[in-house]
Amino acid sequence: MGAGSLTWLMFVVVALNAIAAAAGLALFAVAIWVAADGYKLYPISGVSGKDDIFAGAWIAIFTGFAFFLTCIFGIFAALKRSRALMLVYFLIMFIIFLFECASAITAATNRDYLVGNSNFVKKQMLQYYGQDSIQGKQITQTWNRVMEQDECCGADSPQDWIVYNSTLKQMYPTYNWPLSCCKRLSTFDLQDPEGCKVGRTGILFTKGCFNYIESVLSHYTWAVSWYGFSVLILVFFTLVIAMIYFMQLE
């Protein structure tokens, strides 16, 4: 390959690494957003140990920033036209690539387990809500916040609390469902306490919360997994071009 063609190829490698560096930095940012759990739904997945979406986010924080740094190093190696530096670049990128594959796959498969249907979420809701334990308090606070914010009740509907056995029913037999299932005044007091207990129309939230939970966990998965996969495709294409450039170096 002539000197002019090699120089042109070098600039292509530099440009692709610059784009990949920006993509890696963006992955780093969105992974931090997921790990920070802005919607505060971690207890729903964490209580049963099925928190791989968040584990994937922590891996993606590392891989995103590592992609950024390594791509900068790749730009330096390409400009230096050094085979030794390019080899180091390839080795580091391959290791990071494997870690990011693990992160994306972990988040995607865990999402399918959590939101494939409402039964898993419903089961732990009925088991832990109202329980006087650390996990129980976390689940209770999480569900109260979700039901009040999204104006929903139970996983599929308020009937979840009546049809199935629950910790709430055992501890508070006079309550058919949590008070968070009912509308409140601006002062956060119940609008109609007696109407709430009997499920009066217009007071009790009738829709389930599962769609909201599914939507949030899906957003987390898209951020960690599917964006991660898109970064992997970009990095793979960058590595192919960089390999062609490497083979032309003397």
C-alpha cells in the first residue's frame, strides 16, 4: 500500500476511534444512571437476588470508561504508526470487549426473567409487603411509592391482595389492600378512609402496577444492554479497520 493510502487509512482509524471513544463515554454515563436507580426499583429485583440488570450496569460503567481511554490510546498508537502499540491496543480492546459482552447479555437475560410475566413481581410483593424485616421494609416503601406515584394497586389489580395469601392479610386482616392503593388529598391524607377499605369506585386505584415496573426495567435494560450491543458493533467495526491498518504497517 502506498504512503498516501496508508495515511488515509490512518485517519479513518483515528476517526473511528474518536467516535468509539465518545460512544464509550456515553455508555459510561447511561450505566451510572441505571446504577443510581433513579426510579428506586432496585428492591424489587434485589430482594430475590435477581439484580443482574444493576450488576450489568456496574460492569458497563467500567467498560464504558475503559473503551474511552483505550480508544484515545488507539488514536495515539495509530498516529505513531507503531505495530507494538497497536498490538497493546488490540489486546486491551479485546479484554474490554468480552467484559461488555457479559454486561449486555447479563442485563438482557435478567430483564426477561423479571418482566416476562407479572407472577415473579406479584409473588415477592405478597410475600414481603408489610413484613417487619429489612427486606420487607424496603419492599413496602418501594411499593407504596410506586402505587401512589402511578396511581395503581397490586401487580395486576387490587384483586391480587384478595385472591392470594399475603403477609399484609395475615398481619392486618381488616385491610383488603394497602392504603397506598387509594387516592389522597394534597395534604397526603386519605381522601376517603372508609371508602378505601371497601374499594369504593373513584377512590381505589383499579389498574395494576406491573406495566409501570416493566417499563422502568425495560428502560434500564435498553440503556445497559441494547446500547451496549450497539457500542460493541461500533467497536468491532473499528477493530476490523484497525487490523487492516496494522497489517499494512512495517
